[in-house]
Amino acid sequence: MALAVTADAIRTLHRMQRQLTDLRDQLEAGPRRVAARTKLVEAAEARLAAVNDEVRRAKIAADQKQLQLKSAEAKIIDLEAKLNACKTNREYQTLRDQIAADRMATKVLEDEILEALERVDATRGQVPAADAELTTARRGLADAKADVDAKTAALTSEVERVNRDLEAAEHELPEDSRDVYRRVVKSKGADGMAVVDGQSCGGCSQQITGNMVAELSMGRVVACRSCGRLLYLAK
Ligand SMILES: [Zn+2]
């Protein structure tokens, strides 16, 4: 009986359309997963670059202090050479004071150099962790890509299969019902159909009339008057 086929067909079509929606959602989730993993790799790359940059700057700072120390030491040697050439005691004393002051300054520089070298070591110590983080992030991205590729192939062939079944099921509909069905699916997709829940539309919960239930029982295509979804009776 053609009419009874119609009622069953809407139920089957709804199931297939939902299946397709679910498969497409899963397909779309793949690139999002890869994009999220790519972001993690980029963040890890940025952190490693920042750590390396910090190491470079700490080294430059230490080198500068060492240069300052060298020139300060050279200046002291210079001043010491001048001590013998002093003509007066006063001149001699002034030079001695100057040398003492410069030696104090070099002591401060030496402390600063130690601190600067410690900073180089400390920042260098952060490199392995940042390196490891990047390696882990890259592996995660590669794994996600491989997984998504494999799933995409499986999902795509599943979509093709359901689409073929769907086409066959759509052919089961009488022509006039098929037009109504196509219009509804075009605007609402899988959400264009709903099961009758007691005496209500399962899509919008609006009550449906007894007459509509009777028509459904006869296998006719009935649309909810409130939301336009095509209805079918629960099995
Ligand atoms: Zn409704």
C-alpha cells in the first residue's frame, strides 16, 4: 500500500538525514582539531623563540660588562704607569685615590659580570623545556593530522553510502510528497522532520489535532501547522 509506505519513508528519511548531519559534523570537526593543534605548535614556537631571544640578550649584556671590565683594567694599568712620573706628593696621592676608586668600580663590575653569567645559565636552562614542549606539540599536530585524514576518508565514504541510500529512499515517496519533503529539507535539513510525541509535534512541542494523527495513521504526509516540520508517528 503506497500510503503506508509514505509514513514509513518519512521516518526512514529523517533517520538518514540525521545520520548525514552527524557525519558532516564529524567531518567538519577534523579541520577544527587540526587548527587547534596548529595553534599549540605556533604558541610553542613563539615561547622557544622568546627563550632563545632572552639567552641572546643575556649573553650580549654579559659581553658588554666584560668589555667594560677590560677597558677599566687597562685604564688602571695606565694610571699605575703614571705614578712614577708624578712630580709632587699631592699629584701622587690624587692618582692613588683615582686608582683605588677605579679598583672599587672594577669589583662592582666583576660582581655584575657574575650575575650576568648566572642569568645566561638560567635562561639557557629554560631552552630544553621549551624545546620539548615544541616537539610534543609538533607530534600532537602530526598525530591529529594522520587521525583526521584516516577518519575523513572513512567518513566521506560513509557519507556517500548514506547519500545513495537516501536517494533510494526519496524515490519511495510519491511525487507530490517528494516536493513537500524537498522544500522542507532544503530550508531545515534534518530538522525538517519530527516524530509525533503523544499528541504534540516532537520538533516544536505544539499540540497537533486528532485529525492530523488520523491522517498520519493513514500514511499521509502531514506538516506541523506551527513549525512546518513533516511529521511521522512513533513506531
Ligand atoms: Zn512543530
